[in-house]
Amino acid sequence: MKVAFPSLKHLALSTFNCEILWPDQLPETFKMQNLTTLNVDSCKSLKHVLSFAVARSLVQLRHLKVKSLPKFVQVFTEMKTNGTCQNQEEELVATFPIHFFNEKVKFPKLKALTLKGIATPNTIWNCQYEGQLGDDKEHAGILSRLEGLKLSELPQLMHLWEEDYHPVGRAFHNLKALFVSRCDRLKNLVPCSISFENLRYLRVSKCHGMENLLTPSTAKSLSQLRRMIITECRRMIQIVGDNQKGSDESEGEIVFSRLQVLELGNLPSLTSFYSGSNHILRFPNLEGVFVKSCCQMRSFCNGEVSTPELKKLILSAVKEDEYHSDDEYSIDGDDDYEDEEWDVDDKYGDRPMMELKEGDINATIRQLSESGPVDT
């Protein structure tokens, strides 16, 4: 019997009572070469969504979404050969208990990855294999090709890869957008060995286990960052940590060359952006700083800081439901996150603002802390 759907682009499967949807060995007549979207929902016995044979046949697949699978083990069954998956996936969306990626999953075209609502794992990548791939551009692994990464509602996540693994080479080399939300066991964003030289957009929210977001060495790599939004992390003490194990504490400058907007909101434990004294902070293009409900913040940093374009702080005691929804942000790789042309007064003229005292953000933050919270 011939199984052929040459024009099928979207397929939704629900309430199937089986452990795997397709066998590993497919008949030659199996054809779904134009499928771009596969949704799998509420299959109570399902343990695996795809065999590697099916994955190789879905050469146009861009969007995979599966959810409500209580017995789920992993996306793929074990591959029976030493071959690699050559399908043309560009986006993978996962909303299920997943056994995360290992050395057998290459995805040469994967650009955007969303992981949401996954209850069991504490590590995303088994990165010991990623390290073996070296710097070869063609085989540098999933991490080096990603342009967008969104991690949300991962209550057991403690690190993005094996704790003792230290990524090298091109890991996250092409990442432009990173969103992390509701990962309460995540202690910090990445180890000091990670660089984000092409990151444009960073948003972290509701990660209540974090005390420090970045090490100084990682912060130094953020030369392309345009916007940083850190909100509702109850234990966050500082954005750039000064006492993390393995941090680069040599003297020098941390320069956020292209950062335009910095949002710090509902961070009740935040005392400063950076409390160390070994580094000079420079923000040559910073135009907008939002400070919202950071009741313990007494200064921006302990040392020297330069913000030549910053004229005002934007103040607001924003409620939780007024923050942007996680679903509002796209990581499809189509947005270049280039510099915006905007004026603080035009865009945020209805918000309470405070002029920088003598052009000094440290003095202005101190004045703000002494005057008490602004209620709006």
C-alpha cells in the first residue's frame, strides 16, 4: 500500500494510543516531503515522536510541537546506524518532557529552538559530544548554528549543559536572541567560558534561583547587545557577578558597545548592576534605563561607569501583568535586532523620569534610593 501525501504541509495528531507514531524502517513509498508543521497532542502512551528514518524523510520540516505526553522519553528513537540526520529543519518547538539532544542529532539547518513546560531534565545538552566537534564550521553542532533560543517553564533545569563541560570554539557563536523565563533552579545564565559575541537581545524573567546573571568574562563578549531586560528574579543581587567561581577578575573594561536599552524591573534583592571594583563599565550608546521596583538598589556600580548618551532614568513601579508576555517575542531568526531610532521623551514621555544628577548614573541611583519608591 502506497503512503504518499506529496502536498501535505500541516499535520496534527491527537489521542493516539501507541508508543511510537512511525517505525524506524519506512517503506520506500512513504512520502511527506513537503510537511512543514507537525503537532502531536495528548497521546497518553507515546514515548517517541519520530524515528530517525522519518526525520530524514521530512526534509521541509520547520516546526515540531508536541505536548501532554505523560510517558514521553525523547523526540527520537535511537538511531540504528552511524549516519546523521540530514533533514532541513529550521525550527524546533518542544513543550513536553524531553530527553535532550545528544551527539546523534545534528540538525544542520536548525536556527530557532524553543523548550517550554518540560518537567524532568536538569540539563539540556549532553555537551561532551559537542566539544568533540571542534571549530569545524560544518560540524560545529547545534549550539553554534542557533540564532534564537527560548527556555521557559523548566522547573528542574540547573544548567544548559553538563556541569563539568566547558564549551569551546563556536558555541553560541551565531545566537542573536536569548529568552529565559521561569527556570527557578538555574543559578546563572552560562559559565565564564561562554561568549555571546553576536547576541542582540537578552531577556531573563522569573528565574528565582539566580543571584548573578553574568560573569565578567561573558559580559565582555556582549559587544553587539542592543537590549537587556531583567525582570522579576527575586534573588538577583547583581547583573554582572564579581565572585562567581571561574570568573575573570583581571582588571580592565567591560564595554557594552551597542546597548541602547536596559530594563531592571521588580528585582527586590538587586543591590547594583555590578558590585565589583576591578572593571570600568562603559555604555557608549545607552539611551534608556528603566529602573522599576528595585528597592535594595543603592548604586549602579562600585567603580567607574561611563554613559555619555544617557540623560534620564525612566521610573515606574510596574505590576506583574504589565510586563511583556513570553509568547510575544519571536526567535524565528528573521529579526536582525538592529539599532532602533527612537527618542526617550517621544516613546516614554508618559512615564515618570529622573534627570541624571550631574550626568552621573551612580549619583542618580543613590538619590532615587534615598527618595523612596515611585508609585505609578
